[in-house]
Amino acid sequence: MNKPITETAAIDEGWEWAIVEILGHRRHVGRAREEEKFGGKMLRIDVPKLGGREHYSLSDGEVTWSTHFYGVGSIFSYTLTDEKTVMRYAERYFVPAIPYRDHGPVEDDQPVTSEEEPTHDDEGFDENARDE
């Protein structure tokens, strides 16, 4: 789904920039159109994934898309918008991956041997006592 798209191409292929709410629980902001799937009409919405880039170009194919399909009965609301709003939403909701950090060996990570059994403070503990 890395096909570059421009505003003109979006209009020519039946794409609309939209905010779609599904059953009132999920919100997708992207480019949308109606498609025939599984013998019926479905909504296809492609959500942009910018990957943390501040500058992007649709014509250069720098935007990747996540595609979702929904049946018409699942659509709670459909709001037309523009490309700028869609891309601002994608920038705002980008969550960067957490980088891996190797902190080196930790002294407490050594396995406990039978000679070094941990001590427990069992003073006053009665195995046969019942909670009442």
C-alpha cells in the first residue's frame, strides 16, 4: 500500500479525505472510498503512517498507509476533511518505538544455589493456623 497519491489523483480515483468513526469506538483519519468486497459495499480507509517525519511528500511515496475495511452498518459517522488535517492528525498520533538499552550485568541476577537459600522471617508462623 505504498502507492504515492496526490490531491488530484485522490479525486480522480474516488478517494476522499475523511474522519471515520466506527461503532462510536474507533476513529480513523485518512483517505477513504467505497469498494466492492465479499459481495457487498464496504468502506476502505487508508490511514497514513508518517514514522515521525516532520516533512513528508505524498508525491515522493514517503508516506506508508494502513488499510482498514468496514461494512456500511459499522459506520457511526463520516466527516469530510482535507489532506492537511489528516496529516496533522497522523503527526500528532505517531508513537516512536522505545529504543533497546543494555544496562550491563546486574549483580542481583546471579542464580541462588542451595547453599545460599534465602532466609525467611517465619517467626510466629503456624502452618496449621486457619484464617477466621
